[in-house]
Amino acid sequence: MNMLKRKKRSTTVVNVMIAIVITLAVNFSYILVMIAEQRENSSNTTNNQPQQQQPPQQPEAEGVLHLSRDGYGYIIVKHNISQETPDEGEVDSIFVSNRRVWQYRLQDGDTIRCTLYPPRGNSNPSLNEVLIHNGNEIPAPPVYDRPRRSQDMVWQMLYYFTLTLLLLTIMTVRFDVNNFTTRRYLIRCTGAVLTAFAFYFFAPFINWQAGGKVMMIFQHEPNIMVDYMVIMKCLVAVIVAILYGRIYGMLFEQQKIQLENERLRSENLQTQYNLLMGQISPHFFFNSLNSLSMLVREKLNDKALTYIERLSYVFRYIIQNGQNTLSTVADELQFIDAYRYLLEVRYAEKLFFEIDIDPAYQERKIPSLALQPLIENAVKHNSITRSNPLTITIHTEKDAIVISNPIIPKIESEISTGIGLQNLSSRWQMITGQDIEVIRTEKEFIVRLPLSDENSI
């Protein structure tokens, strides 16, 4: 549950970050417009300063204003008051910025007589100062109080951020990697497209001809319901959301494949472990039956009953822990105590054990049935007689269990296949990730089993 919550929280954070990036990208033009207007204002202020010191000798023109719905317009010149302009040519139209429209409260169709700013390059001249507005003389320009461009930008940013975040959420919400299909992906894509279509009608804009009022596209006149700029921005948001949804699905598919591979690997390890364990049980079972038959033949009933009791415990432990990969050191020592009795009965007063395990290691985890093969090998490959008894030592040393025995060669040594030690090494490496250490000298055979930390396995 906590992992699911963390995954949802991580997805939400990524969606918000992507929505912010897309919002900044589609509204980058507003930032450029703000910079351009600031430069224009600074340029106009600089141009006005010397004109205030000397009477302006600027060209004048008169015409009819035609406004666009974005607030700017053009004055179609009917009469050129000054025949010579800075370009020494006739003026056909005059550009009027939306700042001037607000400053003078101009309306579409107004008759205006004004002074001009000289054109820049091949552009049209622009309106400097309105002298006569619809036949009324304007002694001085009114105070400019239109909304700042930043107000329009804030509305646009909020709108596209909300739209993009909603589209990304549609493509990623309640995503189930186990049921991710092309059909479900196409359904999400359809939902994103329909959502963007519905959102289009709520796109905000500043109506410059209505006092700078923030309006929605559905409040437009029917003949101007199509805004290609808004359509393009919404289309960008939809395309990014759809592509992100596909990438999101591919990442989950990759994660699913990794989980499936991990599951197969785990099953494979378990299968290998079971096969290794299967090689231990038959050999031990055969030796145990031989020892029991010996007690029965000698009619040692009490020992036979005790032997059967210990043997049943040993087999019960093997059956219960044969499918488990790990057991505690304490459980293994209890099993070895029972197993030791079986061997001591078989090798009466010829086989001895010295076991000294630090209590601090009692709860450490080790592979199940790890000590028994080492004891069995020591018994199998060494001569055990009354004159040369065998002592097997089990103790702890520097985070390891050390099993050692003296080497007492048999007159006729048995051929060692190395299967038992190889199986133990494979299981130890498979489960703990560490290698056992085998040390063989002329007089002693030592196996060192490294112990892992309690919480590492």
C-alpha cells in the first residue's frame, strides 16, 4: 500500500513538472510580447523627451480607425496633413497599438487626426498623439490605465497549466500495467482529445474593446469562435499528453517484464535448491536404515526405540525444512544434536563432537541442512577406529561457523565425487551471496561458513 502511494505521488509530481514546462513553452510568445512592449515604452519615452523641450515638428494625418479583436488597429488615411513624411512618401495606413487604443478610449470606426511616429524600416508609421477624436479636440492625452500585459499572461498560464495537467492525469490515472492494452490506451487518447475540445471553449482572452474584461471563447460572436492560436496551443498539449501516456505505458511494460524475469529467476533458484536438497535425502536415508537394522539385529531395544525417536525427528526436520531455504543456527544445532546421536550409536566410542557456538549467533540465519553434509563427509572419508577416534569440531569464529576434523586416511579410501561439498557451496552462494571457504592441510580439513548480518538475508 505504501509503495502504491509513493508511486501515485511520484506520478503526480512528474505530471505537474511536465505541465509547467508545456505551459511555459506554449506561452513563450507572451513573454516576448512583454519584453517588446517594455522596449517600446522605453523608446517612446526617450523620443518624447526632446520633443517636449522643442515644439514638435511631426507629420499629421487623418483617417478612420479599424480595430482587430486583439486590441490593435490601423488608421486608414483619408487626408495627409503633412505631405512630407520621414520616408518622403504618402502614408496609406497608421499602426495603432492596443496601448494607444486604451489610452485614448478609441473605438472601431472612429475618425482620428493624429501625429505620427516615423516608421522603422519597411513598417508603417505608428500613432504618436491623437489631436482630434471624432471632431473633438483633445488638449492632452488621458492617463493610460489599461490592464498590464502580465494580467493576460497570468490567465493564459493558469489555463494551459490546468489543461495540460488534466490531460496528463487522464493518460496516467489508475494505470494498471497488467491490463495495459492498445484498446485502453486509445480510450484514454480519446478522452484527452474530448477534454481538450471542451476546454477550448473556456480559453480566456482580454477583450480590449470591452474595457479589458476577461472573457471566454464561447462568449465570442459566432463568426469569431475559431481562434487558430488557441487551437494550436491546445493541440500541442494534447500531443504531448498522448506521447507521454505511451511512454508511461512502455515504462510500466518494461517494469512488468523485469518483475516477471525476477519471478522466473526466483522460481529457477527454488527449483535448483530443491534439486540440491533432493541429493541429500537419499544418501542419508540409506545410512540411517543401515544403523537401525544393526540395532535390531543386536536386539538393543531401548537404543533402537531412542534411535527411532531421534531418526523420526531428523526426518521430520528434513521434511519440514527441505522446502525452506533458511533456518536459524539454533534450529540447525538442535537438528545436529539428534543427528549426532545417530552417528554416535553407529560409531560407539569412536566418534566425538566438540560444539561451541557463541549464543550471539543463535538467531542468525543460514541455509537449511548446511552442517549435516559436512559431518557426513567427515565420517565417510576418514578412518574411525578405537585406536584412532575421529573428533569433529564445530565453533564460531569472526562471523563464521567453522567445522573441522583431523584427516585420518582410510586404508582403502573411497572415491570422492565432491557432490556434497559442491551442493553446499552452491546453496550457500545462492542464498547468502557469499562463498564458503575450504581449507585442506596435511593434518586437518576445515570448512568456514560465513554468516550474514541478521537483517541482510
